[in-house]
Amino acid sequence: MPYIKTTDDDHATGLLETIFEAARKRAGKVFNILRIMSPSPKALQASLGLYTATMFGESELPRALRELLAVVVSGANDCFY
């Protein structure tokens, strides 16, 4: 089974600390999908930018439909979050 060493909250610094703080403000915790990218804070920041643009940016699809599509894709990929 693959293993990726992640950074816990107490050891996050710089950009990663900023991202983790924003996550805690937004959701009350840092979800594993963010933590798994902690070895590369710049990649994590880019991923969050793509997510934000996709889910909250201008689109012909209403927000609720975008969320529904995300749920369907996660289900098809056997993701449980």
C-alpha cells in the first residue's frame, strides 16, 4: 500500500500554514484531501485555485448542479467524501 508522509497542523509553516488555517476557518478542520498534498504547498494552492474556479466561478451550470456532478464523479471513483 502506498504511503505519503503528510504534515500535521503543528508542523505546517509558511504557505502550508496559511492554507491549513483557511481550511479550518472554512470547514472547522483540515480534510485529508488537503493534507495528502501537504508535501507540495504550491501544488496544493494551485489545486485549490482550480477547485474554487470550477465550483464557485462563472458558469452556465448552477452551483447545485456542479455539487451534484462532483458527488456523482466521487461515487463513480469509489471516493467516500
